[in-house]
Amino acid sequence: MSVSYNRGTVSFEKLAAVLKGAAVLPLRTQSQGKLCRIAGKLRLKNKGELTLGHHVSFHGKPFPSSITVGKGARLKIGDHVFFNYGLDIGCTLDIEIGSHTIIGPMVNLIDTNFHPVDRSDQALPRPIKIGNNVWIGRGAVILPGVTVGAHSVVASGSVVTRDIPPNVLAGGAPARVIREIDVPEDWIRRFH
């Protein structure tokens, strides 16, 4: 079903999203899935390659979210991904976020340190990969070179400095595996 308005035609899904307070706007991306939503403020600076899957939602209330994709960098976001407020993504090389992933409020994903820690550190960017059906809790920081395995949960306030395997709960600073979790391959974590 679609509804006509003065600038064209909008689907019923898009109209429902707008009525709920979300804007359904075209973003400057290489490919964009259906029904991407922005509620609140999202600052987007894209000089690289940004790919969005279907049903990606950004919630920028009460704090705005920010995404920066540098020149020549690639940020790929899967289907049915939810980003809560205060998100900060700094992509200078490559960040990939799998489908059905939930990113909590005030989360930071950054694939470079931007400057060296000491003179032997070259501060080179390293890719980040977040698997499918991952939940990253409030205030977590995902640092360069990290892979978070499918179906895992990163606890609130964690600082992830090394890879997290699939199907685990990880937490702490630096994050470590706390325990395995029971997540069948066909089970999808839902946002409530």
C-alpha cells in the first residue's frame, strides 16, 4: 500500500515510521536497504563507502549519534540493525556490522587510534568485524582490529581490545569471556 503526497509516493511502512517520530530519509550511500529510519539527530560524514542493509534504525534521542567514514574507508551495515543514541563510529579503514545486531546507547566503534601511543607505534588502522545477532551493551568501546563473533553479547561499559568468540558473554576492561551462552543458529535476538 502507498500513500501519495506532494513530493511523490511513500509506502505505508514509511508513513507509519514518520508518524512514530522517525524520519525516513535518503542517505548518501552506495546501496541502501528498504526502510532505514532516523529518529533524532544523526551526524553523517561519508567520504568513503557506506552500505546499509534493510530495516536499519538510528535512534538519536536524547543524544545525537555520529558516523564518520573517511576517504577510501568502508562501513558495511547488515539488515535489521538497531543503533541507540550517542553512537560514535569512526571508520578510517573497514568496519562491518552483521545483520540482526543491537548496538546500545553511547557505544563507540573506532578502527584507528588516530595518533601513536609512543614512537614505535605506527597507529595504523585495523578492521573491525561485528558478527550477526550480536548485542553490544551501553557504553561499550570496540577498538581497532577486533572481531566480535556471531550471537555474542558484549556487556555494558566493556572495552574490547581483542577478539570475542561466537556465542559468549564478554565484559570488562579489557573485555574477556565471562561464559558461553545458549544461542541456536536459527534464533534471532529481538529489540524490545
